[in-house]
Amino acid sequence: MKNTALEEVRKSVTEFRCGLRLKSGGSLFFMVLFFCQPITSSSAFAQSDSTKLWVVKPMDVIPPVSLALAGLITQGRISRSLQRNVVKNYPGFHTNVDDFLPYAPGVVSLSLAASGVKGKHKLGDQIILALLSNVIAQGVTQSLKRIIAYPRPNGEDNHSFPSGHATTAFTNATILHEEYGERSVLYSIGGYTTATAVGTMRILNNKHWLADVLMGAGVGIGATKVLYISYPWMQQTVRRVKH
């Protein structure tokens, strides 16, 4: 009897710990998916059982890793040297366009889907992917800002590295690329050109160093790539939970 009671207690403790791990580790993804699910049709989550999950291609890894490494390499002397030249050559430069332009590629992608232009995913899934990509990318960037506490070139504060604007711009550019890049390379070119323009304006505005922009670009692309790679698994997991 005692052994049976002990086993029941151990079982209850184990289930409780597993529940805590689930809440702290993966509930954010599933909560967003469940709340957004009503805006999608049941066919939006349809997926063949033969679909291969977790497909990672070299171009999913090389760009974000290269940009992040470039951000680390250029931080310090290289970025400071470039910034001195920028301030010297463009002393009166100022624009607010970089506050709005980061969202443009994402708006284009969702607008295309809403107007019936077929992308990789339907509109409902694109909304979920856009929300999660931006939340995850900004979560990483804002955490790094506060941990590293690197000063901006204009001395405004110590939240320079990485660039949040660059992160948002490259996150949304990658969404446009993933959804419509195979339809026309012009979508990819337009999205990444816009994101690059945002990063350039952040430097010209004397708000960020080159290293900040490069790292922000790496985080934005990387977070979005990871989400697109894992999304089929997330869809399959949600279907299993629902059934």
C-alpha cells in the first residue's frame, strides 16, 4: 500500500513538472496559434502526412549567420571609423522615414495575400507567421540591447546593439521573400532593398553603428527562417492537440 501511494505521489509530481516545462517553454507559440486559428479556414492547416518536417537549406543558415558574425567583427573600431566619416560627410542628415519603412515589406506581403495573390501560405497563416516572426525577433533584439548596453553614436542611450529598426525591416523582408520570392525574384529584391535602406538611414541619422545594423539584420532573418522551418511541425502539433 505504501509503495502504491509513493508511486502515485511521484507520478503527480512528474506530471506537475512537465506541465511547468510546457508552460515556460512552448506555450507562447501555441497560445498565439489557438487565438489566431479562428481567422483561418480548416484547410489552412491541412498538411499531408508525407510532408517532410524541419527542412533546412544552406541559404536558411548562411545569410543570418554571416550577418551576425559581420556585426561582431565590425563592432568597435571599424564601426566607429565609418561613423566618423558619415557624420563628417552628412552632418545635417535627418529623416523619419526609417520609423515607418521597416513595416513596408510585411504590409506588401499581407496585401498581396488579401487581394488573392497566391503565396506560400494563405492569409491567415501569413498573419500568424508575421506576428510570431516580429515578436520573436524583437524579443531577441530587445534582450540583447539590455544585456549588452552599448552606447549609441549620438549618445542618446545605451540601447544601440543590435538595431531594432533593422531587425524589423529584415524580418518583414524575409516574410515577403518566403511568401512570394519563388513567384518573382523582384519581391525578394524589393523587400531586402527596402530593409537595407532602413539600415543605411539608421546610420546616416547617427542612431546606430554599422555593427548594430548588421546584427539586427542577422537576427531578423534568422528568427523568421527558424519560424518558417518549424511552422509545419507547429501546424501538425496543433492538429494533434485539437484531435
